Amino acid sequence: MKNRILAKIRSDKAIYTLRLLVQWGMFGWCLLLGIQLGLFVRHFESGGVDAYYPRFPGVEAFLPIGALVSLKNWLVNGAIDPIHPAALVLFLTFVTMALLARKSFCSWLCPVGAIEEFLWKLGQRLWGRVWHPWRWIDWQLRALKYLLLLFFIKLIFFDMPAMAVKGFLAAPYWALADVKMLHFFLSLTGIPLITIILLLVLSLFLRNPWCRYLCPYGALLGLGSFFSPLRIRRNRENCITCGTCANVCPARLPVARKTQIFSPECTGCLTCVAHCPKPGALAMAAGRKPLPSWFFALLVLGVFTLGVTGGMLSGHWQTALSYSDYQQLIPLAPSLSH
């Protein structure tokens, strides 16, 4: 019996460690995507003098607003955008992850989530604690990301007619959206730079300020997670009410006081499960049936893999833009605006 309990504890902690490895692996992969895109662009900006490196479609994960426009185009015009098809594939994959496995994209795959988690844990080591805004301020700040989400949904799905959607997706600006994004981050100045520095500094004192208060993508995935059949569930009979689960929760959810966690802030990070000292007291569950942590990890990674593979096999992954298209378009990028 004791051996089974120890095995269960080790298993939960192993899956928690796996999540961190996957999260930082994705962070490294995103850095590689950015470097590869930079080398790709430099080849064309140099007139072909610098070496050619291929562009990886995965960079389109950083075009969520364009993916929303692409989604509307698919719904109202019946066509998948051929310029940045991976943007839509990845967007739908992440939404599917939320529908099935909570807001797991945020804690398992998102590179911004990895940075913020690292910084607040570093701050906790440096200061011995993390700070929390007063509840009434926290509640109002959390509403900001939903207001931003509402703004984008209204702008794209209600204010943008079908012909305007077609026009946007056919414009040179959309064709070079990833290149414009690269230029933006390589030439950060003024308010954008100050904002990013401020968020990084705040992350040393607060848990996930961008994710918690400002990220509209996370807000959308959180709303989608309401439909997920899986939830963190506490077994009152086994629980020893130590409060560890609530104390370690990155989203500051009252896990120790609830039977189930319905909150859209839950990212399925399994931190509470991995740190629970009493086996059988806490688990990701489908209804009343607790599931092993490895099953949840397999679901998260499986949905992501199937989504990407499906996009590749269906022909909706590589851009329709040719080498000669980029030869003509990339030199125009500095003069393009939406």
C-alpha cells in the first residue's frame, strides 16, 4: 500500500516535470522559429546575397488576430486562407485543446506563460513571497482581457463584412504579417518596449500579470474550457485540508475550498495535483472519475500533435506564396501598413 502511494506521488510529480520540459521545449522551438524567420527575411532583404533559409509555418501561431479573420473567411466564404493556413490550423488546435483539456495551451505550450512562470518563481525565491492585488482590484483587472477579446470579436465577426475579410486576406500586408511581426519585435521602442519591460518586472512580484489580466487569447481559451469534460476535483474524504493546493496554484484558485474547479483561469498545469501530500485527495477528473495525470498529459500532447499533423496532411500548412512572391513583397514590407 505504501509503495503504491509513493508511486502515485512520484507519477504526479513526474508529469508536472514533463509539463515544464514541454513548456520550455516549446519556448526553445519558438526561438528557433524566430531566428529562422529572421534569416529567411534577411536573404530577401539582401537581394539574395545572404544564404537562404526556409521559413517554418509554425511562426503563424503568433498571428492570432489574423487567424480570427481567417476563421471568419472560412465560415462565411467557405474557403481556408492559402497565404497563412497554419495560423488557422494552430488556432483551431489550441481551441480544441481548451474544449477537451482545459486551458492547457497556456501552461503546456505558450512561451509567454513559460517566461512569466519562471519570473514569478524567481521573484518568490528572491523576496520569499509573491504579492497579490486586493480582491476588488484583481477582479476588475481580470475583466480587461475579456474586454480586449470582446473588442476583437466585435471588430472581426460583427463589423467586418465578408468582402472586407476577403480584401484583408488578399492584401500584401496580410501576406507579410509574420515579417511585419518580426520587424516589430526587432525594433521595439517607445511605449511597446516600456510596456514589455514593465510586464517583465511586474512578473517578479505578481503571478502571471499578462496572462491573468491582459491576454485576450487566454480569455478565449478560458471561455472554451467551460465546455471541457475535465476538471480538477477534490475528494473531501481523503483531503486533509492542509491548503497546499491553493497556495501553489499559479491562478490563485481556491482549490482547498471547492469540490470541483470550474474557473476559466484553470490552465490544467497540474501544479496542485503534483504538490498535494495526500494521494487520492486531488486529481484531474471526468465527472466523478479521477484520471491519472499521465492521461491528461497524453490528451494535451495528442490533440496538439493531431492538429498539426492534420493540417500538414490536408494541405493546409505551407503557404501558397512562392520564392518569387517573397522576392517582390519583402522589400516592400517597411512601407506597408494596414
